[in-house]
Amino acid sequence: MAGLATRYLYLTRHAEPLPGGDGLSALGRRQADLLGRRLRGAPLSALYHGPLSRAAETAQLISEQLGGVKPEESEVVGDYVPHSPGKAELPEECADFLLDFVAQFPPEERERGLTFSREALKRFAGPVEGEEDQHVLLVTHNFLIGWLVRAAQDAPDWRWLGLNHCHAALTVIRYAPGRPSSVLFYNDMSHLPAELRWTGFDPDLSAQLRGIS
């Protein structure tokens, strides 16, 4: 019977898109390039991205810095609602706010997301079979990063809500055999200069956060 090795799952949200989300802005292309440079020292064996152009372009720019790791498209790494909570799951004080947020997405999109989010956990979470550690990068979207981080912390399914990730920031989760999963770091932007940080948040909040980062 094969043994188990450690999986390191690298997660990033696509870089800043153009208005409308079709491809990257000039700022976003700089973010993606800098993230790729940071990842040169990581022993990545695979790079997956969602089907939207902003994720595909980010992945391509990162790949150009890695020398040999080719991007692979996957719907499972796409943009979707991973879990639609019922009111009974949620804290009373914020239940209505969160339900209104999720309700803006069509029912068929939420149903599709439920399928993909379970598949994402099967494919990318937990230790890997074999003797060699695995390092995999997902270029994805805010919701899936929140879903995978909350799962790594054994948080309730609804708790992907409220976990926010900046464009081209980096999160790494370690899944080691016989140990609980560990979020090694989250939403890390140390590879980006100050003017490229905190995009993807509300502009007023971004301005506040730039002042303390």
C-alpha cells in the first residue's frame, strides 16, 4: 500500500482585471509578474487556473517566470459560490446580510458551485499518495480561496463568507500526513510594492489598509 506525502497548496486570486473583468489591467500584469518572480523558488509541479480570462492571463504571466510549469485550465478552479447557507447555519446578528449577499447569485449558479466546491476538496486538499511532497498552485478567485481556507481550519461550511483575498496575494496551506492541515500564511503581499497592494477590496477600505501595511 502506498504511503502518504505532504501536499503544499498555493492559492492566489487573479491579478487586478480590466473594468468588466475581461483580461488584466496594466497594474494587474505587474502584480502577476511579481508573484511569478516570487514563486521561482517554489518546487511547483502543477499550475491550475479557472476558465475566465483574468485567471488564465494571470496564470500565463506567472508561468513565464517559472520555466517549465505550464498552466492547465480547470472549471473546478473557477469562480463560483461554494456553499449557500441556510439561515439556521448563520449567526443571528449577520444572517440577513449574508443571505442577501448569496441570494444575488442565480440558483443554478449556486447549485453548480456546490458540486465544484466538493470536487475541489477531493482534488486539492489533504496529503498525497506516494513518497514525494507535492507543490501545486491554483490561480483562482476570492470565493474558492475562502472555501479552502475555512476547510483547512475545520470551520463551518458557511464561513467562506467574510474571508477576503487581494489580487495576486499568496496563501499556502500544508496538508501533512498524521497532522492537522495548517494555513502557513494567508493573503500575503510581501512580493508587491505598496502601490500594488490591497486591490480587490472596497476602495475606501483599501486606502485604510495601505496606511498600515
